[in-house]
Amino acid sequence: MKQKSVVKELSTSEIKERLEEEKKQLTKLKFNHAVSPLENPMKINAYKKNVARLETELRTRIIKEKAELKK
């Protein structure tokens, strides 16, 4: 999930589900890395970026919904 367009195509519920999964994976990676070094520690950064993308898209949708309600 590297492209922003992939995130935009998901429904809000799918974004929430994927966000939960990504956060769980990130936590697991961090714990594993603390115990013994990972082969590719850049995976942690990739998961952080994915979480940020999902949170940004979710927040954008919430703001749009609020704006539509005010009209």
C-alpha cells in the first residue's frame, strides 16, 4: 500500500480495519526489534508511513462529512 490512490479507493470501514492491522503489525515489529535486531529495520518506517497515510485519509473524510452537514 504505497500509493495514495490505493488508500482513497478504500471505504471508510476498510480504512479503519486496515489501520488497526497496521498498528498491530507495527507494535509487533517494534517489540521484535527491541529483543533482537530485524533484518530490515526500514520495515518499521514503512509501517509508520502506512499508518500515517490511513489516519490522514480517515481524518480528511471526517472533515468532509462535517462540512457537508453544516451546509
